[in-house]
Amino acid sequence: MLDFKFDWYASTCPVSTPVSEIYRFFDYYGVGDPGRPMHGYDYCIDYHGAKVLHGGHSGQYGAHVIIHGGDVCDTVVKSFRNFFPVHRVSRADVKIDFLGEGVFQKIIRYAKKTKKEFGLMSSLRGDWLDAKKGRTMYLGSRKATHFCRIYEKGHEMRQKNINPDAPLDWVRVEFEVKPSRQTKNLAANMTASEIAHSTKWTTFFCNLLGSQMEKSTSLSSQRVKPEVVASVEYMFRQYAQTISRAVADGYLTPADLQGALDDCINKGEFSEFPPSVFRPWYF
């Protein structure tokens, strides 16, 4: 059974929620110090694990709370949601930790299967050649509602000297979810597991990892176009006039173009048009 936990939680409370009440809640966890205001707020109190921002232009919408990282993040988030059940979620990160020999390679295989199934964008960071300093795979787009990080957490803990004895086979899968404007209120009432399953591709990936949960309430306001489809559309937009001119001037025929497209589809590659396409006046 997978253990889904919150690892980052950013939300905005209603204007009717007194900032003093929010301060009182976080005072239980430690002393707050003045922090750097951001996101259009004038004031910030940093509780070194959470931030409370208010005032300024953005303050007209209510105080903004960020609960970030650390072992107690999930506990604090759940407590905050109990004390302030009405709020709008702008971002929620959900983590799943794994431990075991070969688990990173297994998860990466599942990620590649998910990428292929849904046409997702992906990228790699870290030491993929020697695998001695930690590796990270990103799945999905940072601009989309859902984004995923898969990384060797044990290596990170050692590299940052947070825990020199962290097990090197400790792997973390982390979903970064930014609900659409229409679903920010819905997210406040969803569990960490439900948020991780709030789109088709994350549900597919979670089920490969061992979850048996079906897709929960969607946090996207509209269907998201697969990254690979957007890339192909961009390619056609960029070269549409060039292709049209090549045909209009008699250098290529629609049949020539169809042959090139067939090579791309069936062989996954294209180098050049065959000599039979060439006309004597080319040279």
C-alpha cells in the first residue's frame, strides 16, 4: 500500500480569516521571524517550515500560507486543514517514498511507460553516467497542472549533508499539483492520495507503482493536450509555408511528402528525399 504524504502546501485563506488566528496556529510549532515578502504581499512571517504572507495588493484576497518540506510537513498540513477548512489551494506537492535495491530503475521504467502512453514531456538531471551522485527524472511540464519528480532522495540527503547515513536506495516520487482556478476550493477537501490521482496520467503512473485507486476529481479546468501533439503542431506551423512553396514550385509532390511522412511514422527517422524525386533543373 502506497503512503501518500503532503510535502508542500500553498493556499489562500478567505479575507474573513483573521491573520492573528493564523499566527496563533503556527506559534504552536515555533517562533516566527520577519521574512521576505513576495507574490504581491507586504508582510511575511517565516516559521522556518511555513510562511504567512498578508497585506499589500495580494492581501485583498486573504492571507497566503506556504507549508514547505520537512518530515513534519504532512502533519502540519493536515492540522492546518482541520483548523482552516475553507481555503483555496494554489499548489500541493504529494510524495511517495520507496526503499530497496533496484527500485529506482523499476520506477524509471514505469515513468517511461507513462510517458509513452500519454505523450508526456520528460527530462533528466544528475549523474546518469556513473550513478554515484544521484539522478532525477522530470515527467510532464512545469506549466501544466500536474508535474512529477522522481529522484534518489538518499543521494540528495548525503550531498547536502543533511543525513550522511541516508540509504542510497531511498527513492522519492513527488507530484507537484497546481489546481486550476475553478478547482482550488475542491483541492482543499481532497486527501494527498486523491490529489495525486487527480488526472489520468498520474493515476496510471500511481497504479503502476502499486496503487489501486481510480482517478479522483479532476483538478484541471480543461483537457490537457499531450506535449508530443503540441510539438508536432508547432513543427507543422513552423514549416507550413516552406512545404507549400516546395509543392507550388514543382520541386516536390504530395506523394513525395506522404512518402517522407510514412518513413517518419514507420521507421522513426527521415534523412532526405530519394534521388528519384530530383529534377534535372535542380543542378
